[in-house]
Amino acid sequence: MSSTKEKLWTKDFITVSSVNFFLTLVFYLLMVTIAVYAVEAHHATASQAGLVTGIFIIGTLVGRLFIGKYIDRIGRKKTLIIGLLLFSLSTSLYFIEIDVNFLLITRFIHGLTLGMASTASGTIVASVIPQTRKGEGIGYFSMSNTLATAIGPFIGMLMSQYTTFHTIFIFCLILGIIGLLIGLTVNVKELTEDQKAQFQSSGFQLSSFIEPKALPIALVTLTVAFCYSSVLSFINFYAIEKDLVNAASFFFFVYAIAVLLSRPFTGKLMDSKGANYVMYPAFILFGVGLFLLSNSSNGVMLLVAGALIGLGFGNMQSCTQAIAVKLTPSHRMGLATSTFFIFLDGGLGFGPYLLGLLIPITGYSMLYIYMGIVSIASIILYFLVYGRTEHNGSKQTHQTASM
């Protein structure tokens, strides 16, 4: 019985990870193409095109915020299937060409459904991973995000060169339907009525939407995601400035490879030694990667920076998610998952706008230096909210799991 509990690569784990991959693939594919579509098809201004890109993340945030409260009342699988169905249906709205305002509404609704479906998939996968392998399991699960981060932009850029936007939308719809069909096959252990009763709360409370136990580590996630948003949003502009466009096209592939190669080791290290053994080196690697990026004068330096950023931020992302889940009772796992992603998306979504205000003053190189300083300084925040008590917290978690 214990050996069954310890099994990680179950059918349901693989199934939910696949669903998450297709969801994230559509997200990143459209992220790199939708602004151009807004300009070409609807004659959007630069600011409108930016809003078309960013409003998707706002929709995702809203979706995560509210579904976290209701996921276990509705049912985890039911929430996943409804989210995937609505995700596919909202993808169909891209075929309706009215004006840029309708496109903004479409993007918001599409983001809303992604927030719903991805929060459900994150909650389900956390429930099927053995407690003693949480770090390793969530590390492997988040590799589906990593692969999509690399493959999505590549496919999007390729299709935008050789196909029409109509074809891109058809492809995204097909991916959404595939995700829905896969999701239908997952078996989910739902909460008992007694566990749901623990979850019930009366009146409007912040704890109905945010998991307090996950909040401290989510703040760390917000900070490092804010730093990483400078890479996601401005690496292409920086590459043009440095005449490193060809190398920049491989940046996220190198990032993904670094994460894929390191994730199996860092996940096991977190489970056996604790999160501190992963997090502290990751802060340093992320900061050094940003410093190197700020001084990149050739393609090799740029790609090495991509690898270091992958080893740093890529592993911090999965590690902080595992911490958020470990610290939370099973009946509030949905809230913990949505809390984590709310802060992750908040950093990635609002960071570009705020940092964009600094670029005219700092330039790209100095921006990356400042972000490197912030990322390394975030060690202090991590130490205060979790690092100094990590040993005792892990001990309590394992004791709770064994009861």
C-alpha cells in the first residue's frame, strides 16, 4: 500500500500534466502573435495592442481569484471540464472580427477560462502527488509549463510568418479541444462532505479567496516573477538594440533545456533536504543571469544568461508552488494553488507596464542590472517569510501527512 502511495508517474498525473501543457501552449502561442493581429486586423494603436496582450492575464487573475473559493464545492474534475469547455468555446470568439473592443472582451474571457481550468489542473495534480514527493512531483508537473514556454512562442512566430491568423486560431481551437478530450479521462479523488464542511465559510472574507498559509511564499513568487517579466517582455527589444536577434530566438529554448535538465534533481533535493537547498542557490543564479544579460555583447553570453535564468527562476517557480501546497490543508489546496498563481500572474502581468515606465530612464541594460539586484535581495524576503522556519515547517508537514 505504501509503495502505491509513493508512485508518482500515474495515469492521472500524466493526464493532468498533458492538459496543463495544451492550455499553456495556447497561452504563449497567442501572447507573441495577438498584438500583431490587433494592429493588422483592427488597426489598433501600440497602446491598444499592448492592452490586448495584457488583458488576458487580468482575466486569468480574476478567474483564479474566484474559482479558488468554489473549486471544491463544484468538484475538482467538474471545474476542470467546465473550464476546458469554456476555454475552447472562448477560443472560437477570435473568428468573430468586429473591432478592437470586441477583441479585448474576447481576450479577457479567454483569460478567465484559462484561470479556471489551470487552477483546477494545478489543484488536481497536487492531490495525486504523494506528500513525500511533492517537490519532485510539482517540479515535473511545472515542466509542462516550461515546455509550453519554449514551444508556444516558437510555433506562434513560425505560423505568423507562413500562415494566416485565421489558421492560427483554428490551431489553437484544436489544441483546446484536445486538452478537453484528455481531461475527460482523468480520475479525481474529490473531497468528502466532512472535508467540504471544513471549507465552508460565512460572509465575505479574504480567506474565502486567498489562502493565508500560502500568502507569504506567494509574495516571494510575486517579487521574482516581477523581475522575470522584464525578460519575457523586453528581451526582443533588447536583442534588437544589441544586434543579437538570431541568438535571442533561441533564448527560451536554452531556458527550457536548463529547467528540464535540472528539475528532476532539484525536485528530489527539495523533498530530501528541504526547499532552502534549492531556493538560495536559485536566487543567486537568477540574479547572476540577469547581470550577465545586462552585459551581453555576443550570442553566447545571451544564451548562457538564458540558461542561468532558467536554473534560477525556473526552479524557484516550481519550488514556491510546492511550498504553498505543502503548508496548506488538503481541503484548502484549491485556494493555495489559485493564490500561488494569482501572485505569479500578477508579477508577470503588471511587471511589464511598471517596468516600461522605467525603461526611458534606465535603458534595457540598467533595467536588467536593477532586476538582478532585486532578485538577489529577495533572499531576505524569503528568509523572513519561510527560510528561517523551513526545517520546522517541513517537519510539521510530514507529521500531518502521516496522521
